[in-house]
Amino acid sequence: MVNQAQQAKKPNFINKSAAYFSDVRSEMGKVTWPTREDLKSHTTVVLMFLALLAVVVGTLDQIFQRFVLLLYSLT
């Protein structure tokens, strides 16, 4: 009897999972989602920043490549 009572109180994987997804659903209802215009503008900013970063990294790569080639040609 005591063993069954302890098992009934002990949450199992199914009960924990159900409680987790219930909590997720309730929290998702509280989220303030961005408008379509906000989403477009933020996406544009991120893509422009990534393009700029790609240009900077590419330029630095070319500079270092030429520097290394110059060092090898001196030896």
C-alpha cells in the first residue's frame, strides 16, 4: 500500500511532459509578437549587417593572404 501511494505522488515522465507543454502553451499566449512591418525592418537590418560583415571578413582574408604570399616570396 505504501509503495503505491509513493508511486502515485511521484511524477512520472508523462505527467512531467504534460505539465511542461501546458506551461509552454500558457506562456506562448503571453508573448507579444512583432508586427509584419517590424519583422521586415529587423530582418533587413540583420541581412545588411551580415552582408557588411562578409565584405569585411573577405577583405581581411585577402589582406592576410597577400601578406602570407609576400612572406613566402621573400624566403
